[in-house]
Amino acid sequence: MADFGGADLDAFRAQAREWLEANFPKSLAGNEEAQAQAMAGGVKIEGDLALWRDRMGEKGWGVPTWPAQYGGGGLSREEARVLQQEMARIGAWNPIGGMGVGMFGPTLLEYGTEEQKKKYIPDIATAKVRWCQGFSEPGAGSDLASLQTKAEDKGDHWLVNGQKIWTSGGQWADMIFCLVRTDQTKKHEGISFVVFSMHQPGVEVRPIRLIAGSSPFCETFFTDVKVPKENLIGPLNGGWTVAKRLLQHERSGMGGRAGEGGGKRDALGVIAKKYVGEDEQGRLADLDLRTRIIQNDMDLKALQQTVRRAALEAKGNAGPSATTSIMKNANMKVAQERAELTLEFMGHQGLGWEGEAFTAEELAAVRGWLAGKAGSIYGGSNEVQNNIISKRILGLPEATQSK
């Protein structure tokens, strides 16, 4: 591909449009089910979906702004926005994602060695390897630095023993990025960041069934798991700094999803009319419900504009900042309110769990509402984000305990 360097976006737009028209399978246009399948674990990807993922991976456009020498698209931010616009124009969407793209990859580009980038990034960019996160433990959730999973120095390798919990997609993952304790005498300064295979002896994964009926999270146990020394990311005992950066990338993704395109979906008010009905002017018949839906739509639009503004203001490779905590909390609030409004106007049809009396959309709504409650916790709870906002953005002093 020619190097436009942002100087000739019209030429790049023409090339992107031509490539997309030739390579995007029309059967996938606006297909939300296929989009969800591409990101789901434990699902065999085949047909047009496999073809689209392979083509995007080979082109590097699944991770458009990552360096081309590691398998990324090598595009500028301006070119990436043009690509997104052209994809949205024909109902196309990015089939490459997951924790490798949203969390580990950006962190590795910043903290990894050249050898590590060459080893891991290409397989993330082509979705050949699926990653999971080993951070939280039964006794180390919000106070993550209390983690006790231990990595003993055995000369040419580490020997890892311990337990992680809430390991998203652990049962389907090929690799894990994991926080381990390499110094028992210090808290934050005794943690290191390592990566290793989930398919080796000593790794045991047990899925956790949630109230929504799915099992996206797991308990993960490590018993004498060997980790090569070259799998240390960042400095020894410097894993806390690497982890904080990774969590910023995670929250950036959680907040930024509100601003993404994707499949075509009816507005909340349009769906509500099917259940509540219309007045003589064609508006939603319930005035109070109509007001609250409009307010939620306004909040969503404001969030989307904030996400876009943050992307435009980002300079160079500075990456996400503490403002991701604001976007994460705002996104969760808007999403949870939307889910609750949906169940409200569906009435008893929004209480179904199974059976022919409920449509697929109604069953998905109640499961989505239940699953969405976890959004206030994962990626750092709302309370943790509020602390970050108060300290790092507002500059408020530490709370002192009165005697």
C-alpha cells in the first residue's frame, strides 16, 4: 500500500473503498450475529466470516494504526478514521478484536522488547492467538496489589503457583498475560508481568456460570507452571506500572465502545413503540417513558462525542490517560440505563428466560440486562474509577480519618 502519511486522504479513501468493495463479503453487511460470533470464544469461525477475518488480518486493518513491521496496518489516525467511515458506509465491521487487540497488544508495543513484539503482535493482528487476563485473585480484587500468585526464580525459568479468578475467556484462550509476585517483601514493587501458554501442564481452568446463563469468566489454577525468563514483559518487579497502563487501555475500550459503529439497530424509541404504542401524533404513547428514553439518547450521543473528541485530541503514541476512567463509568451508566428502559417497556415480555412465548430479541434483552450489571465492577469498579478521577484528574487531596 502506498504511504499517504495523512497528506492525501482522498487518495487513501479511494483505495480503501476499492479494497473493501472487493474483499468484504456482502452477506456480512450489518450482520450483528456474525459480528458477535467473530468475538465469541469456543465458536468455529468458517465461511464468509473466516474469509473476512483472514483478509482483514492479512491487510493489517484489524489493527489499522499498529506498526506495519509487526503485522499492523501502519495507518495514521486520520487514515484509520477514513477506513472506519468507509467500512460503516457499506455495513462492514472489524472482525479482529479481543484482549490481545484491546489490552495486551497496545501495552506490549510500549513495554515489550523488539523480540517480544515480533513474536506476539503478528498473531494478535491476524486473530490466530486468543489471549486472556490473569489479574484478579480471590483475595485480591479491588486491592489488586495484594495478589499472591507466586513466581519462583529457577534459573532459566519462573515456576508459577497460585490462583486467578474472573479470567474472561480463559477456557478458550491460548495465552495469558499475568501478574505474579516475584518479591515477597514488597507490595506494589514486588509484582512482575509475565505471559505464558494456557495449554501447558499445570494450568487448570474452571468456567463460572453466571446469573445471565453464560460462562464468560473462569477460575484459573497454576501448579508448577514453567514460564521462560524471556516471557517477562517490562522490568523485573515493575509489573505494577505495566498493569496500570494495560488497565487504561482496557477502560479506553470499555468507554469507547459507545462511539463505535457496527450493525444496524433500531433506536430505543422505535422498539418501545412496538410494545407501548403511539399517540395521535405518532410519538411514543407514554410521556414519562418517552422523556427518559430521549434523555438516555442524549447521554449516549454526548458520550459518543466525548469519545471522538478524546481520539482527535490524542497526540502521537501517548495512548489513553486517566480520563478513560470517566468514559468507562459514563459508558456503563448509559448502557445499564438503556437495558433497564428496554425491560420496562417490554413489560412481562421482558421477563422471559426461555420458551416460544418470547422472541429472540426479548430473551437477549433480559440476559443482556443481567450480564450488564457486571460492567460496574470489571475493568475496575465504579468506586475505583471515582478514586482515580478524584486524585489524578481533579487533584483532590487524600481523605483523612478524623480521630
